[in-house]
Amino acid sequence: MKKFLSLLFFVLAFNLFAQNYKTHRVEKGETIESIAKQYLVTPFDIYALNPDIKGRLKPNTVLIIPNSKVKNQPQEEETSELIGYKSHKVKRKETLFNISKKYSVSIEDIKKANRFLYSENLKKGVKLRIPKYKTVIYKKSYNNTIKKYTVLPKEGKWRVAYKFGITIDELEDLNPNMKEVLQPGDELNVPNIADNEEKAIEESYNYYEVLPQEGFYRLKIKTGLTQEELEELNPELKETGLKVGMVLKLPEKFDAEGELGSVETTALHSKLSNFETKKIALMLPYRLNKVDVDSVAETKDMIKNSRLMSVVLDFHAGVLMALDSAKQLGISTDLKVLDTQYQISKTREILEDNDFSDYDAVIGPMKAQCFDRVATTLRRDGVPVIAALNKPNEVYSNVFQTIPQDKLLRKTMIDFIKADSLKRQVVVISDQANRPRAEMLKNEFPEAKLIFSRNDIKTDKDGYYIIPEDLESIFPTDVEEIKPIGRCIVFLETTNNNFASNVISMLNSLQRSYKEIILVTLNKNNAFEGKNIDNVHLSNLKFHYPSVNKNFEEQHNSSFVKAYKSTYGVSPSKYASRGFDLILDILLRLATEKDLYEASSQNIETEYIENKFRYNKAMFGGYINEALYIVKYDDLRIVRAK
């Protein structure tokens, strides 16, 4: 009886296995990824059933492959079938292009039907054979099929991926020409699952994209949910386990993009543990193709007159000094320097000619299009790509945006003013173009007084000026009416240099009569610089603004500043300081964890010569630096405001 039951169990198990799995014999040149695409499963699915696979696949290895959830239904396809020819006599001034358009056939099809056209020019009076086609629709079956899906309003990549139970990377594999930002009406290839198997997006929940190297333990720390709780919300986890790029449903209370709390500066140099050589690639537009090595004078002039090259070379100098500082701490670096020439074609060539799959980080490029190409290409291998000197168009999951967002700069400045416990009066002065920002400040400070620039009498357009009478209700000129108003915070929101000069001069003259007028802006731009702006006036008004960096003069005893002056004979520019700060931070983070992702949690904030870094992971994207400064003018110096 026991033997019979054992045999019955074996037969049932075999039949069940046959229904849910198939086998695949590996051929030369195949990879796990190519096999997974062939069967429309994931590499994780194959590894789960074939745990003994290590390193490269050997030909003739037999793999167990799970059946895809995709339906195997015939798909309609179109083809053109040649049914004959018609004659056409070439007229004067007619071209192949005109003829192809007239008969709706390609130029190549006309040449194939008239071979002499490959060696002779088209001539008047020549008779051509014009092929005629008919469209034939037939059905074709595949082992695993896809279907077309029309993108709905408000749907992005993650929503579509979640709906069809695949990762964002898998969706991109199915749609190599898919736009970065989906538009309603776009057609996508998706798994051909039954309609009732599509997962709905529930607005009462949050959703989260699983990161590289992220397991249940790290998700428990981040979300507070155990593996069992995550599996209850996402039943497919029991079958597939966690996959990079998988979209998980989470409780509404979870917020992966919450505000960063206050933390102490982390001394990474005291936590070093990973001393493997760090592989770093530096992709910057050195534009060496434009350098004439035979003309030193011409090269010097080009460097002097090219702001881009000056920025790049200063940044590179800071990088080299950071490598030397890291080496003194026992951190060795394998640095590859690549010239993108500020061209997408050269960037594409670099990606084709180099293997970056085992790199710890890639810095750059600066041009937005080039950066996007590098980030999307290296995303599959989980290689961190660092936006060092620019803000990328898209913060992909492997992107580290090191320059804080403008909206964070504005919010930090507003919070700084709100935290002032002293009695204060708030005034907002703005040109017409910045009226929305002025009204936003009025919402933040309901008691604030608003003053807008006056229109030019002749053109009735913004004249970019105010007159003393505009300030009289706030700062009366009659000595008898002058009363102590305590601290007065004046927001000046403009991008016009003449308007900034006009307002700053007027406020400076009033400063002599009033206790304290402090000038503030949410957007420090070129309007606050140049020959029209007196820095003495800015110092008198203790001009405050949010900034990505502070001034290294506060750190005048820094060994970096001394070493830089000794090496190059000048003080480091802000780009040299940024090169030093950024690369040293990356190397120190890599030396404390196994990769940059694990070393960039929200509780790690670092600070160096002019810059500080604290990364927050976007819900469906990469890491954004949210550490910045409030600085002010003080005795003609720019110092950190506290």
C-alpha cells in the first residue's frame, strides 16, 4: 500500500511539474537574461529553480524554466505581398522621391524592380516598373505573447508595471522605444494576461519601487513591515520573492519621501571597513578634440575663454586632491577619465567601448542628454551615476542628484525665517514676473505687506522700479512718525538686475533710521551680482539666501585649501572645492558599506570644505541630496547663517 501511495504521489507530482515548468538546454552564447526574455520570466525565477548556477552558463546545461503567466494566443500581424507591376513613364524633372510618393512605395522597392537605377540616373522618357502590393493579415503564435495596452491619463511607468505584475525594467525591455514620460494614448507592449489578472492601483495605498540590494530586512527598517506583512499586501512575493524594480503596495501611512529630520554630522573616516579598490569613472566634457597640442598659446586662450572647460578642469583638480586624501586613509582608487566632448554621439561611443558593470560609481556627464543615456544604460547593472555639476532631467533609480532641488532651497529659507523667535515685520517686494512667488510668501506669512514693481508709463509693461512712496507706509520718512519696528525681514524676488539695484539702494538708505532691516531672497541669481550691486549695501542689510554650498573662507585653515594653493598657486574655486568634497564623500561612503546605495541612508549627513550631503530616496526614482546652507553677507564676507 505504501509503495502504491508513493508511486501515486510521484505521478501526481510529475504531472504538476510538467504543467508548471519546462526545461531548456543552454546553447553557446546564451545568458540567464537572454533565456529569461525568451520565456518571458525573470532571471530571479530561473535562479530560484536552479540554485546551483554560478558564474557563466555552460553549453548543454539543462535549466528548469517556470511557465510564464502570459497567455499563448495567436497574434495578428501584417505583411505586404507583391501582386504585380504597373508601368510609369518618367516625366521632365520627376525624381524617384516624387514617384515613390505618388504610388506609395519605397524608393528601394522601385530600384529593386528596375535594377539599372542602381548604376544610372533617372532620365526623362524611361519606363519604370512600379510594384503593386496588397496587405495580408495573418495570425502567428508565439511561445509567449504580448498584447498592446493604451496608456491611461495619469499613468506612469510604475503604474503600468504594477498593473501587469512586472518590474519597470521588464516593461522597458518590452518597449525599447518607450518615452521616458508616458502620455495618455501611448501604446505599449505588456504581458498578455487575462483582464481579471490585472492589478488595480488603489489610491488608499502607497507604492514603492524595490532598490538594488534591497531585501526584506532593509525593507523592514525602511517601512516597519515584516516579510509576512509585505507578503499579505503583495501575495506575488510568496512566488517570486523580491525583485529589483518590483513595485510593492504599502500602507497609506508609509512615506518614502518624508522630510528629513535633524541628524548629527557623520564622521565616515572613523567607520571605514571596506578597503577594496574603488572603481570610479569620470565622464566630463574635456573637449580634447578641440585642443591644438602644437599651439600652447592658443590652448591657454581657449581654457581662459571657455567657461565650460574652466569649470571642468577646476573640478578635475579637486577630484585629484580627493583621491590623494582618500589614499592617505587607506582607500585606493582605480579612476578612468573619459572625455564626452559634450556630445551624445561620443557618449554613446564610450558606452559601447567600455564595460562599466563592475564600477562602484560613474561621475557625469554634464550635458543632460548624455547623462540620461549613461544613467539608463547602466541602470540594469545597478551602477550608481552621479550628477555632480548639473541637475538631471530624470532621477532614475541609480541616479544620485547631488544638487538640492530648488523647491527645497525655497522651503528651507522660509522655515529659517519662521524659526526666528524675535518680533519681526515681513515685507515682500517683487517684480511682476515673480508675482506668483510673492503671493505664495503672503500665504506663508499672512501678516506680510506686498509691494510690486511699477509699470513703465510709455509701454505699460514692467518698468522694474519702485519709488520711495511705495515704502512709506512701512518705513515713514517723517522723523516724528518713525517708531522702532524691531526686525524687518524684506523678501526681494526678482531676476532683473536693475530692479534689484533700485530696491537694495533704497533699503540701504532706510537702514540708518530703523533698528534692523534684513534682506532675504528665495532665489539668489545674477540679479544680485554685478557692477550695479554694491556689496557694502548687501552687508549692511545682512543679505540672506539659501545655497548649495558655503564659503571655504570659514575653513581658512583647511589642509585642502593650503594644499591646493601650494599645488596650483591660487585659492580653489567653488568647482574645485566641489570636486574634492563630492569625490571624497563617495569614496568614504563606499569604504563604509558594500555599495553606494547602502551607504546613502537618510541618517547619514556628511560635510566637507564647502558642501554637505544627505540623500533622500525618491519614491520612484533615485537619490536626491537634501543638505544645504543658509548663508548671509557679513562684513563683506559670505558666511553661514545660524
